[in-house]
Amino acid sequence: MPERTCIACKRKNDQGFFWRVARDFEGRVTLWKGRGRSAYICKEDQCLDVALGKGRLERALRGPVSNEDKRVLREELERIKG
């Protein structure tokens, strides 16, 4: 399995250990879907907070991420975690 790095804590692990965030075909930031440049985030609250709060997601995706996209992404990840 390919190894990836968390954009928040820089921990390396198998791809399945992370959430994959990418842009969809309309330019929105989504979970799992999309092609091309993507970012990986550990499945831990502190990594999600750092990735969404310190501009790391924008740097990883090489473009702006709207506050609405961040809100929707956070809600989706919180729902998955249960």
C-alpha cells in the first residue's frame, strides 16, 4: 500500500490510515473524491484542526479553500467519526 504524509503532523503511514481530501470537478474541496492534487490528514482531531486552521490545506492543494468548504468538510469528517 502506498505511503502518505499527514499535512498537519507530518506523520507517515499507509494511505488507508488517512483521510484523503481533494478538489472535485467543480473546484469544491471534498473527501475521497477528485483527481489530481490531494492532501492527507490523520484521523485525529488535532490534525484536522491544524490542517483546516493554519492554511496547510490551502498550501497542499495549491489554491484557496473557502470557509464553506472547510465547514462542510469538518461536518462530514465529524459524521464519519461518529
